Amino acid sequence: MKDLNKALGDIHSIRRQMANATEFHGYGPATLATTALFALLAGVIQRFTLPDPASHIASYLWIWISTAVLSAALAGTQMYTRTRRIHSTMSNEMLSMAVEQFLPSVGAGLLLTIVLVQFAPSVAWMLPGTWQIIFGLGVFSSCRFLPRPMIAAGVWYLLAGLSCIAIGDWRALSPWAMAIPYGVGQLLVAAVLRFNTSEAADEA
């Protein structure tokens, strides 16, 4: 039994190493482009329903957190089915690697949101910028098993977040301070995946 457990452990380690060296094809370009449309739609909704987000931070959070959850649900569902189809025998390992790379960023963004809103509401205007910087770090973390040009998307989110923080006041809660960075960013991610050689061949 001990030898069997050791053999199973060795097989698991080998599969993890193979997954670590394999380019991940679980993200669908069309789905990620759809999440860009969600961001733009959320910006339009905020523009017409929340003229003063600084005085209604809870409503602001509801709009953008709901958009993030919807986008994550759509991307996550499609990633699961796509990985099962494309990576087949290594789908579990590939999914695990993908989640492990991005999960710390999600957790950090959630905790930072809670801390700023609960304990430092006077600087809650920094939320859009910090969200974008943290998202960019998640993209950078995932770059090692995605096409190399994906670094450009990480740079975009980093610069967009820094620009939001540089505004320096509640104007950073403008709907376009979220809609444009995430709309353009997700379209950039989708374009990188779509026009990468192996990804384009798979889509065809």
C-alpha cells in the first residue's frame, strides 16, 4: 500500500509538472470579449443611475461587484467546459493551476475593499485604481502559461490603476474610470488569445 501511495504521488507530481509547462487554453476569446461589454454596460448603468457615487458608495460597490461576479461566473463556466474539452486528460491539473494563479488577487481585492470601506471610507475613491492594479498583478501571475503578449494586458491594467489613483479625489469613481480600463483590458486579453497561433487554430 505504501508503494502504491508513493507511485500515485509520483504520477500526480509528474502531471503537475506537465501542466506547469503547458500553455493554458481554457480562456475563450469570445467569452472574455463579452466581459468587456459587461464592464461598458455597467459604466452606462452607473452614468444614468448614480450621478453622485461618492455619496452612495454602497450602490457603487453593488454595480461593480455584481458585474465582477457575473463576469467571473461566465468566464469560470466557460473555462471549465473548455478545459475539459481541450486539455482532457490534464484538465484537473490545468484548472487547478489557473485558479491558483488568480485566486490570491481575488482574495486581496476583496479584503482591501472591505478594509477601505469599513475603516478608511475617506479614501474609498482609491478602490477603482487598486482593483485594476490587483487585477493586473493577477494577469502577470498567469502569464507564465499564457501567450507571451498577455504581458501587455497586465501592463495596461497596472497603468490604468495608477492613473486612477493619480486623479487623487472622488472623480476616480467616475463610471468611465472603471468601464474604459476593464472594457479595453478585456478586449486586449481576448485579442491576444484570438490571434495567438495555437489559440486561433483551436477556435477555427
